[in-house]
Amino acid sequence: MAKKADIGGKRLIGLAPNTWVKWITQRSDLQVQDILNTEFQWIERESDVLLKVLSPEIGEFLLLNELQLRYNQRMPRRLRAYTALAEERYNLRVYPVLINILPPSNKQSIPQRYESEILGITAHQDYQVINLWEVDVNLVFEQKISTLLPFVQILQGGSREDKLREAVRELRRDEQLQDLEPLLSFFASFVLDIPLVQQIMRWDMTVLRESPWYQEILKEGEKQGLQQGRIEGRQEGRQEGESQLVLRQLQRRLGTLDDTVKQQIQMLPVEQLESLAEELLDFRDIQQLQSWLERVC
């Protein structure tokens, strides 16, 4: 059996945890001692990465990393809960950090503090917020932050072909990083045309589907379908998510699609949508897409 791909937060931060911690905290005297278990009694999330860190000044503490594809309004309460659970389990102080990968679809503000009050008693939790779209892409190469290489294209100043090629060179230079190339290609497709991305690098859909961030994109599509009233069960929601993602990829590659083609794609079952997601990389024009649809429909 082939080894399952692992391109989640724990894998990425584990590439160079000391570099990551020093960048997050802007302190050069910190050393990571361990990557700890985040399976708490009530909560287990792939996006959490808990590091045990040693500081010569303050001693041992925990750095809680919460990586989110997009910010949602539940995060302040969740960070408060994760922080308390980690502190209780390991009996160490916790420094929580929220890392948002993509900007929110609306212009909502992103708070850096949870706070609630009842009958004069207040609870609050501060945390650091890092929005990747505000991070200067040059820092990745200057400070050799390998964890951020798959996100180069969505960083500030990173949506250029030369930055993509530089990130690809860095990934291919280190054998430990080479399996992250499909994730870079995925995020590159948000800002560059898919034919150009495909020309520069490989795009492995099997690997991408095992990424927690790919799954989050699917969930976004599911939510759109549910909000439009198409609630017919979990499988239908999955189908809606896949179709929205495939349509976005097709339109970046081939341009605007007419309503008839869109409707045909939206009606495809999940298995055919997954096949289309792989084959669309070879399409050069709308006619090839229409021929494929004629064969399967």
C-alpha cells in the first residue's frame, strides 16, 4: 500500500520548527524541544500544531499554532478552548497563534482577543494573528522559512511567475520538500493561470485531495450549495464542493464557461468530477472539454 501523503500543518512546521518559532515570535533564543500531541478529550483537529519550546529567559512554554484556510468567527472561542486544554494537559504556559492562509471573502476584521462577560465576570484570551497575505514573500527566501514555501504565491508580492519558479527550485533542492510541490501548485492556481502553473511544476490530485486545505475548499463549496437550498444529504454536499472547485479550475484554464456547460458539470457525480479534475490539465480549449462531457454524459 502506498504511503499516505502528509501535507498538513504538522508536516509543514515539522520541517524546520526552530526557524518557524523564531519567525513567529521574533526571538532568536528559542529552541523547540518537542512536537506534542493535540488529541484532547473533546477536540482533535489536523490544523493544530503544539510545540514545546525552551526559552533561556522564561523557561519552558507551549506555542499553539492554529492554521486556518480562512478566518471564521468561531476562532476566538476555539483558541480560548485550545489554549486552556493545552495548559491543563501539559501544565505549561501557552502562547497561541492563529495563522490565516487566505483572506476572508468579505472585509470582516480579524480580532486578536476573545472576550465574554456575564454578571460582571469577564473571561478573555489574547492571541497573535498572522495573515499570510500580509507577509512579505522575500522573508521566506531570506530567512529560509521552508514551512511557508507552499504558500509563496499567496504571500504579499508573491503572485509572480519568478517567485513561483524560485519556490519550485527551493522545493526540488531538498528531498524532504519535494512532496510539497503539489500543494504549491494548488495555491499558485489561485493567482496564476493553470497552464502556466502546469508548465512550471507537477500537479498531483491524489496528493492534493489528502491535504486538509483542499478539503476546506471543498467544504466552502458545500456551504455555498447548502445556502442555495440544495440540501439532499452529505453526498450531495460533497458533490457540490467538488463541482465548485472543478469549475473554478476550468475557468482559470479555459476562460468563461457558458451556462449549459456549467450545468452539465454541476450534475456530474463525485467520481466523474474527480476524473475531470485530473484530465482538465490537458485541455487546451473549450472543445476538448465539450468532447469529454459528451463521452461521459
